[in-house]
Amino acid sequence: MGKDKALLPFGGFETLTQFQLAKFHPHFQKVYVGCKSKTKFDFEANFIEDLKEYEDSAPHVGLISTFETLKTDKIFVLSVDVPFFDITHFEKLYAHLDDHEAVVAKSPKGKQPLCAIYRSSILTSLKELTHEKKYRFAYLFEKIDIKFVTFDDEKNFTNLNTPEDYKKAML
């Protein structure tokens, strides 16, 4: 992208992060922003910074940091650069959680590990994999009880990775 995606303007908001917060805030008691450092943000929010004991910046570190900070049983995770995934998609995921350790969205193009609900029972596996620097979600998925929930519309998972993706999403 050439710029920090989280700070791009989107949907009438100064940043994509603020757009995501506003979209989900009415549906949850609290919405958090996981990040390496909150210093890049010039607005107020509930930030969870990556724990300093981890050198690398990776989604695994963000998950560990979130579970360790919140001390909660489950978390809903959504990448900031997936602006079309909304509360109805979350509800579909949640309906399949049951006793699984995770429910992960699956789009026509594949698994979406950052559109998911995870339980704290995955923490030991996350820490082991992070210690081994095995950050691919495929490694985690081999170790946990997971349910993949299929979604038919790829647009829900449009990921803003390039300036072209961003321009299309703005239309």
C-alpha cells in the first residue's frame, strides 16, 4: 500500500480504524484496537499494545497480547483492512462457535484467520508457535478444534492491500 492502512480515510471517517470502531461499537460493550504501538493514532480508543516481551510483530502476538490483557474467554478478531465484514457476518460466525476453540470465516478464496472468534484455550498453542516463530495460521489450525464457516460473497473479505484495492473500495 505504501502507507499505513489503519490511518487511511474511509467511509466518512478520518481513518479506517475509526470506521471499523464505529461500525462495531453499537454491538459490543467494548471494542479494542490491537496494535504494536498506539502512538501512531491521534484519537481516543481502547488500545491493546503488543506485549513488549515479543520482538516480532505478528497476528499471533496480537492475539496473545489481547488474551493476556483482557483475561477473557473469547475474542472476535477482525483485520482493520477488511471494511465490508459487518455484524451480520459476525453473528453467523458466533452461531457456529458451540464448543469449538475457534470459528474462522472461509471465503471463496480461502480461510480468513483474521475474521474469526478465538477462545483463550488456544493461548498455549499460540505461545508455543510464537516461540518457534511459526506465524502461519495453518500451524495453529493443526493444533486446535476449529470450525470453518463458509461465506459465499468474496466482497465481504475485500482486503485493502494496494492503492487500487483502496480506490475500488471507496466507490
